[in-house]
Amino acid sequence: MNKEVLFKEIFQANSKKIYHLCYGYTGDDESANDLMQETFMKVWQNLDKFRNQALISTWIYRIAVNTCLSYLRVEKRQAKDELTDTIIETKSEEVSEKNEQIDQLYKCISHLEENERIIITMVLDEVPYPEIAEISGISDGNLRVKIHRIKQKLTELYNQHERF
């Protein structure tokens, strides 16, 4: 199979999940799209180096996470939280009630620790638990406990925000 056909298949199978992962980090549609594109540029450039030691989706997730973390480091240095606040205000004005709840969920997710954000985003994307465990480097049993705690934390964050 030639590289272009393989890449198209990989992109179609993974782009939606990678977009959601990126959106979970940024809370912004445009930035999420940019990060998704950057991730798949890296996938294209390094496709020949993929060694099939893990699932290709696991490899792509790692590339996406590293891309997002690099982006966040740069963003943090440039403009602490004012960009996020502006994006959140703009988004809130433009979305329906259901989208508002989804946006609220992603805002709450953005307050989690980095490893928690990665895990819960994969859960929302319905990535199988064994794959999440492999990506995050923890055991399957520990993953289930961690997911339970993350859900509790998200519920608390969501309820706190609803009071305001």
C-alpha cells in the first residue's frame, strides 16, 4: 500500500479523536484544528519510522499529546489566561444550550492535570481501556480507579461552575 493511501486511511480513522483531544487541551476550535493538522503533518513526516510496536492510534495519540503540550508551554508564556477567558466568553455567546454544556465540560476538563485530561478525553472518544492504559502507562485496574476519580473531580468542577 502506498504512503498516501495509508495516510488517508489513518487520517480518516483517527482525525476526529485527535481533534477532540486537541480541543480538550485548548478549548478553542481553531487552535484544536491547527494542532490536529500539525499532529498529522508529524504523522506524515514520520510514517516511515513507525515500527508497529504499538497500535498506530497509540502512536498518533502520543504525537498529539506532545504537540498539545508544546503548544500550551508557548501559550502559557505568551498570555496566561486572558486568551482562554476571551475564547470562553465568545464561545458561550455563540452556542446553543447543549453545546454550552459540552463547552462547560471541556472547560472543566481544562482544569484537570495533564495526565487526567489525556485519560478523560480518550474515555470520551471511546478509546478501549487497554489502549488508554498503554498510552498512559498504567495498569488496567489502576486506570479504572483513576477514571472514577477523574469523573468525581469533573462532577465537582461542573457543580462549582453551575453555582456562578
